[in-house]
Amino acid sequence: MHIEIGIISPEKLAYAGVAATALLGAHTMGLLKSPTAWLRTALAAFFFSVLMQAWHLPVGPSELHLVGAMPIYLLFGFIPTLFGFGLGLLVQAVVFEPQDMAHLAVNFLSLAVPLVTVHHTLGQKIKGITVANVLKLDAVYYAGVTLMVGFWLSISNDAAPVADWALFAASYASLVAIEPLLTIGLVALAGRMQGNRWLTACIDEGLLRRAAPAVSAAASA
């Protein structure tokens, strides 16, 4: 989801910065009113950064990363994940890839816009954390990420062949196949730890209720 440095004009980068700031600003009160959300944001940023650095591969005009979006979203909640993406990308740019600071807003929006879409459609409606539901979340989310990359390439200064973008989009099918297993495992583990006060502070309030079907399925397997 990273966009190569230099292919987007400074003016368009500035617009992206305004859009990213507005998106975060619209959700700032939701973060400030919940002290536990601060902890969850830090945890979301940490796990996101670890996964991003653990596995990344150049593919076509961008990079394939192990984002861990749905495990982080379901474990820590929407707003902590949204701010965690921004914080994680900032830390990654400062510590590992200083040149990525120029595209910080672009890369953030590539992850954040699909997250907002998923949360306000499927995310708020799912009743249980099942394999089928997680597959739907992942499919919609990573389709959004690939479309965002396509959008940035469409307004870039360089001509990006459609075939190269299609190769990048197809590569995310591997994440849709792998990440649900990670998600179900972590959610089931969290469900088994209900009653732990530290877990209650670290995990999104709605997760343990929705995790019950996953825990039951794991127990009967």
C-alpha cells in the first residue's frame, strides 16, 4: 500500500494531508473521551508496526504488507485502529524509512478510508466473529486498499500500467486467505480470557460479546 516517492505532485500531497487531518479530526473526540482508547491506540500502533516490518514485499507499483487490519480492528476497536495506523506509519517513517514522511498522508488514507468503509458497513452489523464474517471483512477491506492504490496511481505523474496494478491487487488475495486464520485465533484466545481486568482495558468492549460464537466453535472442534 506504500506509493513510490516522487510520483505524486506536492499539490496533491497537500490535499491528501488536509483529507487525512480532517479524517482524524472528525474522530478525535471519540479518542479523547476514553482513556482506555489511548492504551488501545498504542497497542494497535505497536502490533501494526511489528506486522508491517515483519513481512513486506515489493509488488508492481506498490508493496504488499502484512497489515493485520482486521485482527487489530476487532481486538482494539475502530478509533484506536484508525489512530494506530497513523501513529504506526509515523513511527515507521521516522525510524525505518524517513523518505516515507512525504507520503505519510497518502499511505494513511490508503489504509484509513477502507477501514472507515468497513466499519460503517459490515463492521457495525456483524453479530459474531465467524470465519465467514471475517472473510467478508477482509475481502471488503483489502479490495478498498487496492482501489485506493489505484486511485493514487491514477492521479500520479507517472503512467502506471494497468497490468502492474492488477498484479498488486491480485497479491492481496494471499492476505485474504491467511489473515482470517490469525483473526479467528486471536479472537478465540481473547474470548477464553474473559474476566481478566487487564484484558478488559486492552480489548474493545464489543469484542468479547461477539467472540462467543468463535469460542464455542473452537471448543467443539
